Amino acid sequence: MKKPSSKIRDEIARLQEQLKAAETREAERIGRIALKAGLGEIEIDEAELQGVFEDLAKRFRGGKAATTGGRKGGNASESSELAAQDAAGAATSRTAEA
């Protein structure tokens, strides 16, 4: 028996709410980890930071990164490397202070 369209819409709405809740949990988890690593204290453009996160995701996926178009202009790999160095430096300096 086929489902009526109203039930399908209700199911889609329920799944969208579940997706929203899952994304919120994931964002909060990643945010907490980033703050602990000292990323909240460094000055970095969001596009550069997204590029670094994309490179990190690529590293853990075994070289298969999805592109989201978050990088803007210039040499994206160079800016990502600089941002990664900045992030690593911030984490290192924070560890040295402890």
C-alpha cells in the first residue's frame, strides 16, 4: 500500500528536524574541540579556516575531500598551509604556557 503525500511530508519534516539536531550536535562538538585547541583566539579569515578544515577532512578521509567552494581567490593551498601553521603555532604556544 502506498503512503499518502501528507504522511510523506510529515516524515520529511520529522527527518529534517532530526538532521538539524544531528548537525547542531556535530557543530557543538567540533566547536568545543576547536576552542580547546586555541582556534578561538587566532585571527583568521573564515574562508581560510574552512580551507584548513577541508584539508584536515581530506587527510582523515584518505585523500578524498569534498569541495564546498569555501576558498576565495588567491592561492588556496598556500593560505591553507599558512592557516594550518598559525593554528599549530597557537596550539603549541598554549601547550607551552600550561
